[in-house]
Amino acid sequence: MITAGLPDKSRAAREVPAKGGGPLGGEQIYNVYTGTLLTEGAALPTAAQLGLEPPRFCGQCGRRMVVQVDPIGWWGQCSRHGRVYSSELG
């Protein structure tokens, strides 16, 4: 049986319930595009400014998130703060 292109359920990221507002909620102390501490005047990547790039880092702890992009949006999951969907952000 050919299964090319189908997601492998055993390798798919297990969903972690959102905690403390999720990766993009609560108090943000890390840049969600670069993973660095937020500072005044910090540069934002051009693709992120244009809305073409999903967040790659958790805003609460700075950990790299598992991110899946599909034709209708994206989701990102932090191992500590749970999952966020692009549809939740508006």
C-alpha cells in the first residue's frame, strides 16, 4: 500500500494542552521569531513584518516550537506551554 504524503500518526507531534495563555499568550519576554529576549528597538525579520512567517519560538520561555504550516494556516507547539493555532489569533 502506498502511503506517500500521508502523515505518520506515530511520528506526529502529540498535542500538549495550552498552559498560562499558551506560547503566544501571557507575558511575552522572548521574541517569537528569533527566540531572543525582547528589548526596545529589536529588529523584526522582514517576512515576519509582512505576516509571511509563523512564530518559531515560544514567547514565554524562548524554546523552539514544533511548527506545522498548511494551506489554510499553521500551528505551533511549545513543549511547556502547549499549542496555538493561527485561526485563534484572528
